[in-house]
Amino acid sequence: MLSKNIKKLRLKKGLAQEKLARLADISTATLVKIESGVAKEPTITTVKKIAEALKVSIDELVGRSKK
């Protein structure tokens, strides 16, 4: 779910993988692995960086709905 949400939000914002990786201060290879599902459990630090770069909450990024 995380991988699909990252890709969906990235595309919605019109960002290439390279651009998002640069904004999140992570390697493009790491982002590719996360989006493709190879890296199934990225660190919370990495998830936080991606969420901040996409300007969304971690909850939104992981697909947790608001109640």
C-alpha cells in the first residue's frame, strides 16, 4: 500500500522519481525500491522525508484514513 500511495501522490504532483528523491534527500535507488515494493519496510526516517517532500502527513502517505 505504501508503495502505491507514494507513486500515486508523486504522479499527482507531477514529480519524477529523481526529483522526489532529491526533495526528500534520499537516493533515487531507494525510492525506486520502495515504489516497486522491493523495500517493503523503509525506515520511519525515510517515510517522514518522503511525506515532507510530498507535503502530506505520514498517515496520508501510508493510507491511513482520517476518522
